[in-house]
Amino acid sequence: MSGQPRPALARRVAGRLVSPLLHERDFRRFWLGQTISVFGDQVTQLGVPLVAVLVLGADATQMGTLLAVGLLPHLLFSLPAGVWLDRVRHRRRLMIAADLARAALIASIPAAYVAGVLSMAQLYVVGFLTGSMAVVFDISWNTLLVAVVRREAFVQANALFSGGRALAFVGGPPLAGVLVQVLTAPIALVADALSFLGSAFYLARIRAAEPPIEIVEESMRSRLSTGLVFILRDSIMRPILLSVATINLFNFCFQALFILYVTAGLGVSPGVLGAALGAGAVGGVLGAVIATRVGGRLGLGGAFTLGCVLFPAPIILVPLVSGPSEAVIAMLFAVEFLAGLGVQILDINVGAVIAARTPDAIRSRSGGAFRFINYGMRPVGAFLGGLLGGVIGVRETLLVVTIAASLGVVWLVGSPIPGLRNLPEAARQGPEPATDAPGYG
């Protein structure tokens, strides 16, 4: 029989199916750790609100508060954390410590439930502390990314991370729903605690050298403001931030009330909810697959603009649906499918633009400043959603905020973003006119 030996043929097929980046040891370990962690996060994102609703009987205001306190650290700590982390030489070690701390915090919920002492107060405290650890982890993440990925592979790397998240969105909610149905919501959270240990394990095995730090003597005020000044004056970063911050503000108004509305208002069980969200999340997988092609066809900025419309627009179906449970489940599938498709097109393309545009010398400060505004909108949105839900009603609030979330794209009108085709050059630690930044046309 002529032709290549089967092992050689198998290697060639695998090489075509598996991204070359996954053959690089450090990137593969980084990607595996984060993908495992995101799977566990899906259990917590469904499990903790269900603990509040089904075990502790939380109302709309408490649900908004629960989501908000977990996001509040992004508003409180992102700026100072960015300043601090730009002076830390071994940020990967901090990421490992943050993972271990989050594993212990999440594990405290099922432990308290078994002991019969679980309360809303504990959920608030665990949410705030895990959110604080997430600030340190996520800002450090940007530095580790550029350490293990070449500049020309930024888009491909973002596609792989987003693909891992998309797979977690497909498999995570059904897994979470089953675990909640079988084990109860508090016990199901053990899965997330274990996933943080998996992330820490793979991070500990990465050997890539982190970018060197540059310590410049300057006032604390200057150090705190450097990232903000860069972002708010830069012709590329500013409209990106304003658009995603607007989407986040109103999307988290929605998220604060979504599970309460679907379970208590529409009568959907945890298992069915998890299955519908997981099936719909196939849209996220598809988005991760096609995002780079969409970016190649429309340009990176054009793809981001498309994502700013396609991500928030479908959620307006949630407060509009009525009828039998089959219609509700079909709606949840459609919303998750279209929104997942949109968010991957948005995230993958704009993530590469942000990574390329940000100077290494202020990467943590810029990342902290970006998160301060973008993620800072999340607790504000959650508080606002809970407040409005208690005042004008849950369904009415969902209707208002779903319409408002679609307005984020307005910030891109008249900006250079829709015409940005390729990765821009890194800014010289300050704003550059749009015409001076290669990548347009």
C-alpha cells in the first residue's frame, strides 16, 4: 500500500486541525488553565444566584446587590492595582495566589450550607473577595498574554481563548444545571473551587519570561492618572472604551434580574435553564470560529462595530416572550445563540486591537484604567437593575435596559474604529492622531 505512514498522516491532519499556538508549551498551558477555570465559573455564575433565589429566598433588590458586590472591586481597585502591578516583577505568582484564594472562598459556600449557617451576608462577602482577587488576576493576565504570545499572533490567541470560553458556555450551563438539580446549588459550587486549582496548576508550569518593568519616579497622582489619560485621549482606545462600557452598564442591569425573572417569573427550572443556555451558547463557538474571518473581511474595527450591535440586540427578546414553556426555551436558545455569536466577534477582534495599541511600559496601568471604567459600570448596572426592578417591576426594567444596551455602538459613529482594518501600531505612551496610526484604510 503506497502513501504516507498512518502516524505521519495523523500528525499532518492534527496539525491542520489544531492551532500552531497550541503546539507551543507555555501558551498551551496558559490556555488549558484558563479554559478549565472558565468551565468552573459557569457553575458559579448559575449556582450562586440560584443559591440566593432557591435556598435563601432573595428578592430583586438582594439579587442586584449580590451581583453588584462581586463586581464592585473592579470599580474600587482597578486603578491602584494597575499602578501597583506595573512595578511587580512576578505577576504570574500573584495570579496563582489569586486562584488559590478564590478556590478557598468558593468552597466556603457549600461548607457553610452543610453546617447550616449559610446566609446572604456570606454570599456578599465571598462575592466581594473573589471579585478583588479577580482584579489582580485579570490585570496581570494581560502581561502574561504578551509574554507567551507573539504580536503577530494576538488575534489567533484571542480566538483560542474565546473559543475555550465559548466551549465552556456550551458545556458549563448544562453541567451546572445538572449539578444543581442533583446536588443542590451550594454543593455544585465545589466544581468551581476545583477549577481554580486546575488554573493554578497550569500557571505554575509556565516558564516564559514576563516583560521587563520600567520604574519611573513620578507622583502617585501621575501614576494613577497615566492609564486614564492615555485611554481617554487616544483616538482608538477612547471610542472602544465608551462603547463597551455602555453595553456593560445596561447588560448588567439585565444580568442582575435575569435568573430571578426566568425562574420565578417564567417558571423555568434550573436544569432546563442550564440546558437552554448551553445549547444556545453554540453561537459563541461559531463566533469564535468565524471571528478572525469576519475581522479579515470587515477589518478589525468593522468586526468590532458589528459585534457591538449583534451582542446586545437579541436580549430584548427576554422581556417580550410569553406563552408556553416551549416558547420560552426557544427564546432563551435564540438569545444565547445570537448574543454569543456577537460577543465573540466583538471580543476577539477588539482584544487584539487593545493588546497591540497599548505600550508595554503602561500595560498594567492602562488595563487597570480600562477596567476601572468598563468593569466599573458593571456594579453600577447591577445596583441600578436591582433598584429599578424593585420600583417599576422586573419585566419593565428588563425591557428598558435591553433597549439601552444597544446604544453602545453610537460612540463609534464618527470615530476611526469602523475603518480600522489591521492591528494599529503601539501608541508612544500617549495619544496619536488617527491619521498617524497605521492600520487604517
